[in-house]
Amino acid sequence: KKLIVATSNPGKLREMQAYLTGLDWELQLKPDSLEIEEIGSTFSENACLKASQVAKALGEWAIADDSGLAVDALNGAPGLYSARYGTTDTERIQRLLTELADNQQRQAQFICVVAIARPDGSIALQTEGICSGEILTHPRGTGGFGYDPIFYVPQQQQTFAEMPPEVKHQISHRGQAFAQLLPQLSTIN
Ligand code: ITT
């Protein structure tokens, strides 16, 4: 069976591919020309919207990920708007650090919802993962993507960007969403 990976984010794509390779699904990237407007008001709505629209447009199974970083001291911002916080990763990180300034409350959660849609656009499967950490005052590490250099995980004593990819993949919000999703993949139709 063919599965369209409905993302335009190269970092996300790399991680989604890592979770999905070696299964009976033939992965195919969504064409750039097919862009979905994220008008939902939750991660779940946006993940389903992206999977559903891409599936319907191409008449194939599709998988989408909607994710973001919710910072406690910013009342959950950037959250759903994590991608729209700037045009580059550097800009997004800088904006977040500026808004947090010297606030001592640095707790944050990465959230990820993954959804799979059938060729008719109906949702077959949806899972969620959350990973808690702290926002550093300065970026550290070169791995990963997005906000990874400022997201510190106390248990590992490393940022997502400092961890070997397999460690991030194991503990991240996306890793937890996929850990729930993968065992159910063979049951959907
Ligand atoms: P698609 O919708 O095309 O998949 P996007 O980048 O617009 O790509 P989202 O709307 O889900 O995706 O936005 C998620 C943003 O949250 C993303 O741009 C990153 O900045 C951030 N993000 C999500 N997962 C992350 C991770 O594992 N590490 C660092 N940042 C992450």
C-alpha cells in the first residue's frame, strides 16, 4: 500500500520516514504544489485536516503530523502557531527567547498529533505524544530542527539538538505518537 507523507517540513519528514521505513507501506512525499491551510483550532484538527485533504486530493492513504511547543510562562504560546512564529528556525528561536527574557519559569511541552487518512479523506487513526522539558536561555547543539537547540530534557541532560537522533526519536513527542501509532498500522483498512 502507498502512503503519502503530508508535510512540507524537511526536519519532520526525516523523522517521520525514520519511524515508517521497513513497513509494508510504500512512502511517497506530498507534491509541493499541494498546500493545505491550517485553519483548525487544535493540533488534532490540523493533523486530521492535513491528512484528510491530501488523501482526498490524491486518492491515496496519507499521514500528517501537527506539532508545536507550548511554553507555560507564555500561556501555551507559540503552541499551535509554532511554525508561524517566524520564517526561519533561527528567527523562531530568537522570538521565543525574547518573549521569555529572564523569566525563571522555563517549563514547556512539545506536543505532536499524527493522523492517517483513507483515500476518501476519512480518518483511520490518530495518536498523540507529549514531551516535557525546559527552555534554555541559549541554543545548544546542532542536530534536529526547529526549536530543538533550546529544548532541554532534564532526564538526558541534553537538548533535543544535542542528542543522537535515535535518542530524540525514542523520547520525543513525535516518538511517543508513533509508538502508539505503529502497532495499529496493520489493523487499519
Ligand atoms: P507541515 O504542516 O507541512 O507538516 P510545519 O512546519 O508547518 O510543516 P506544523 O504546522 O506542525 O508543521 O508546525 C510545527 C512547528 O513546531 C515546526 O515548524 C517546528 O518549528 C516546531 N516543531 C515541531 N516538532 C518539533 C521538533 O521535534 N523539534 C523542534 N521543533 C519542532
